[in-house]
Amino acid sequence: MMSEIELIELIDGLEIKDYKIHLASWNGTNHPLDIFVSDKKAWQRWNEYRGQRNDFNRKYIFSLIQFYPERDTWLFGGLFRVKKRYSDRYEVELYRKYLPLIGRLKVHYKRSGRAKSVLPENQFKHMIVAELLRAPYTGEVFPGYEDINHSFNSMEAIFKQQKHDWKSALSNVKGVYLISDVSNGKRYVGSAYGETGVWSRWSCYIGTGHGHNDEFGKIIDVQGIEYARKYFIFSLLEYRSMKTDDHIIIKRESFWKEVLLTRGAYGYNKN
């Protein structure tokens, strides 16, 4: 059996007292892993956030991202040098050290409580190298049609990246889908048919937040797309070949509206 490799064995031990570890995790709206995949500038801004306390009071921020597909796993997001400190934020720049490990190094670490910053001299010894990916992580692999149960944030990262496996799979099926609003339990059943497939239909939701649905539109017009990012969950109820007649898809859509009671008070469907 191969022995475990502690993270400290990959990191320059002479410098760790210049580091503060950032345990970037879900903030109630966004998962940092999705931000890291979809927008590197936004990911840098994530590391510039400063709360009421000066948590990152050392020269460098050693940033780990909660890798939510796997329990107690973190993805290395880079080493940032703190250039300036303001009352409401930090100004940071990506430091060149460890660049080849960004998005590739996965670490097993069981965090105590919900700490967002910890000291490396205390915690590196508890961090074990879990895996070194062949290439930087670019998002979740398509899980199969039956296992789609993803937040708006996750789907937004996938669509922005134009993930080939997802796009290929969803562009080649018609289907009936469900969007759930976790803020109130209401649900919406919709369908994708014609020549465009599920990928095109969902792209519209990702781009607008409402997909030109009147009921969603009323919400997004007032609260913005952040509402969708925070509360909407996508799933695929059933999928069919692109050769399937559209009227069959529409009939199945009506069936699921009846089953899930999405018309009226329990959902967002109006017809």
C-alpha cells in the first residue's frame, strides 16, 4: 500500500508562516468551484473579499476551493499575494509559485466547523494529497440524463464553458424538464422540442434567468438573475430521440404537469 503524501511535502515549509489558508466554500448563493471554472477574474475577486475581520493578515493567501462533488475534498485555486488592504476588501494578484498545480491538485481535508481561514502551520499536517489531475478541472462530467439535478449556478458554469460532453448529450434529445424553486417549493414543467434540443432551451434560461417564462419573468424583473442563481434547480424528467414527433413531447409535458401539480397554487405553470 502506498503511503499518504501530506500537503506540506509539496509546499515550501520555510515560507508557510507567510501564508494564510483560504477555505473557499459556498456563501449561500454561489459555489466557488463554479466561479473558478467559469470566470477566473471573478475567482480572483472572491479572494479579494474582506469581511469585518482582517482574516487574511499575512503576505499570501493559499486558496483551496471546496470540491463539492466529493466529500472533504478541496481543489487548489492558487497562491495570491496581498498587495493592499482596504477596510472592505483586499487587492491581490496571482503569484507564480505553484501555477502548475492550480485546478489540478486535490486535497483531502476534514474542516472543523465552518472556518474560512486557517493557519498552515496548524493545518497542513492534516491535509493529504488526494489526487493530481492530468489537466485543470473544467467542470463536472456529464452524469447521464437520469442524474441531472443541478443548481442554476452549476448549469451556468457548464454552459459558459460550453462543456462538450454536456452540449453533445443535451443537443441531441428532446425532452420534458423540471425547474424547482427551493425558496418556496414551487415547480415548473417545461419541454424542449423542435430542432434545437434541450441544450438550446436551457441556454435561454441560463442567459436570461427566466427563459421567457412569464411567471419567472415577473420574479427576475424585480429581483434579478441572482434569484435564479440562488434558488433554481434543473432536472430532466424524461428525454426522447430528436426523431420523436413534437406532439408526443407536448403530451408528455401535460402529463407531468398533472402528476406534479404544477398548475395553479403549487407551481409556476399557467396552462
